[in-house]
Amino acid sequence: MNSQLAERAQPGAISNPNTFAEYLTFVFKENSNTDDVKEIFAKIQVIEKSIAQKDLTAQLSLTIGISNHGWSTVFPDIQVPALLHDFIEMKDGERHFPSTPGDVFIMIKSERMDLNFQAAKYIAAALQPVATLIEDIQGFKYLDNRDMIDFVDGTENPKDEARYNAVLVADDSDIHQGGSYLTVQRYVDRQGLWDKQATEYQEQVIGRTKLDDIELDDDVKPAWAHNNKSKVIIDDQEIKMLRQNRPFGNAMEHGTMFVGFAASPEILDISLKQMIYADDNGDYDRLLDFVDAKTGTHYFIPSQTLMNTFAD
């Protein structure tokens, strides 16, 4: 069953991150017309195929997400996915997860930054009559899949059948099966403050060793470690998500694009709440002392089955 769902999924939603990624966030203009939008989405699929053919080894793919706010403009005749909702702002003390605009999110990924850029340029031009591009972030693989604070990211991503279970929607109307829920946040590192911390404390914050990426033993790892607080446990079972995070930026400002896929947005919401809100012991995700979330939006990744209706 899960392999059948995988055949219906947008390929980029269930495949591994590539070396380069570009993340585009669009907001529809007030006068945007559904017929125009559908025509443009058909054109975007042509753009993807055309650029992908230039170098098949680059594995270029587009993954398209639609927010709750943008759904009626793109799919006015199709019921909203059952669990799709707006990202809800979260605050606790100095920690803040803002809720920010976004109607359409497009992740372009491949092994070539130049092909990603060309796709982004043509997609932005195609959508310009109906939508405003409000953010364009270029991500990249850093060293051996490390984030900019020098720890390996995405170590615990599920694989194969476990990934399909974690990511793909099975319990919804037929047209939404094979879709996925996505949460996007852009984090900026407080690099100077992080660099002042001893390596031992950094390892406690992350919950893994820095050099060789080994998880700390439970008797050593604090309750407030990132990989404790971000982990979702329901009925004594860990519920996984797929992170396609990528670092972004330069020496002046840099951070991580959190790009998390799950079969239910509840999993993503639980993880974020555990991270930001202090529990009865006062514990929260200490990584949030060293990074600032600048954006926050939920999307639904329609099944490829639904996306193919634009071509029709």
C-alpha cells in the first residue's frame, strides 16, 4: 500500500535532499484568477521537464506546496486536505516562532546550483502576473551534511518504507492520498554566541557528538537536548518526519531552512511546541538560545496525481 502511495507522490517530497536547493515563497495578488493560476502551474511543469533534460545526472525536481490560505485560489473545486491549517504563532519568553505569509512554496533541488537558479528565474517570471515572490533562499550541502553550527543534520531521517509511512497521507479523500504536509521555517544562527560555548556544552545542546555524529547516551544527554525536545513520542512509539533541511547564507548571516515533511501536521506542531514551550521542569530546546526563527508556514504537498490535472 505504501509503495502505491509513493507512486502517487511528488518525487521531491520523498527523495533525499540534493546538494543544492532553492526555496521560493509566493503570495497571490488580490486580482489573481484561478484559470490563470492553473495555466501557469501547467507551464511550471513544462519548465521542470525542460530544464531537467539538460542534465539528467543533476536529478532536478520541483516540489510544490499550497497553504490553507492559498488553496481556494489553486483548487477552488477540490476540498481542502482534512488537516491543513494555518501555522499558529508560538511564543515563550524570548523564544518566538512567527507565523508568516505564503500561499505557494516551491522547493527546487538538484546537483547543480545553476539549473536550480534557471528554474527559479523562469518560475518567478511565470507566476509574476498572479503572485509576488516574497522570499528566495538558496540552500546547499555544507561539508558532510552539516548545518552552519557544524553538527550533522538529518541523521535520523527515515528510509524506504518507513519514510513512506512517515510522510505520505493515507487517510483522506482519494485525490489527497500520496500527498504530504510540510512545515517551513527559516532560522538564522547566532553564530558569535554559539562559538563562545565549549564543545562539550554544544554537544549537550544538540544531543550528539560534534566530530563523529554519535548520539549521546541517555544518562549523559540532558532532557533539554535538541534531539530530545524535537522528537515526537506517541503511545511509547517515536513518530518520524522527513527533514530536507539545508544551510543557507554567507559569512555575514547564515542559518538553516527547516523543511519538514510528515503524514500529519500534528506531528510537526507537537515537535515545535515541545521545542519552544518550557515543560514543568523548565526545560525547552536549548538550541533556541542560539538560533532565531524568522518565518513559519504550513503547506500541503498535493499528490502528483492531483498536480497532473494541470497538464490536462
